[in-house]
Amino acid sequence: MNGCRSLISLWKWTEAERLTHLRQRIKGVVFDSAPSQTSAAADSFAVVASTPPVEGMHWMSSQTRRNMITFWFNIKKALGHSFGTLIPALRPHLSMYYYLKETMDLPNNQLFLYSKDDKFVKYKFVKKFLEYQKQLGRDVGEVVFCNTEHVNHLPTHPEQYRSACVEFIKKVERSCP
């Protein structure tokens, strides 16, 4: 959820700096393969792929690093899920997915680009999230791509991806005074 993490960071920064009025300048948001509750294995793969080996531990293979991180992430997710179930008010503090869903007042215009074939981001979580946004009265668009992996929609379906984004931008521009 790197893009989602950036959006959450922006939201928290505007709150910390007492600049929440800046959020009103964001007229729309595009979610590409997000948001979702991810698995420990997918998260560990992302961590290992995006960080260098720990100093002095170059002898450890990437697979071993992934296995170790997956183990700890499974524990973290199990504890988070348990506490979040027992005390629902904790969920947004334990999960980016629930933080986005339960605490952020997202822009009205939203576009979701995702796939049923994504191994990292489960279709059902993106679908649940966008349905929730619709219930809130948001203007939600979606494009469900066939046969594409995580964030690989643009190279696989360039025309469909571009046209969806261009139409979304035009719609956002029309909605602005």
C-alpha cells in the first residue's frame, strides 16, 4: 500500500501541522491496485524487494529474509486482527486499510483500477472498500482489468488505462467550480 501510505502520511501531516484545509484542494483520488488488506507474505516480499540486506548479514538469502519477515508479520497481523476484533476502535490504528476506510474523509471523486488476478491485493477488499465509499455518497468509478498482476495494468492495457484516467480527470475538472 505504498500509494495509500503516502496518502495517509499526507493526511496525518496536514493534521499535525493544523493545515487540514489543504485536503480540500484534493479533488479526486485514483487507487491503482488498492486499498486492500495484504498478506504477511506479500508484505514481506515488498519489504525485501525494497530494502537492502541488514549490515553484516549479507550472507542471508533473500528467501530467508522473506521467511523471517513473514513470520513476524504473521504474528503482528494476528495480534492486530485479534485486538481489532475485540476493540473495533483500534482497527484504524493497526491497519492502513481500516485507517483509510474509517478515519479519512476522502475526496468525492474516486477511481479504482484493479484486477481479479492480482496476487498481492485481493479483489474482494478493493471491492468492499469502493462499495463502502459508494454508501458514503462518493462518486466512484472502477475499471476491473483482466489478466493483469499487481500495478501492471498500464503496461498490459495501456489504452484502457489511459482513457479511464483521462475521463476521470475530465470529470474531476467538470466538478470543480
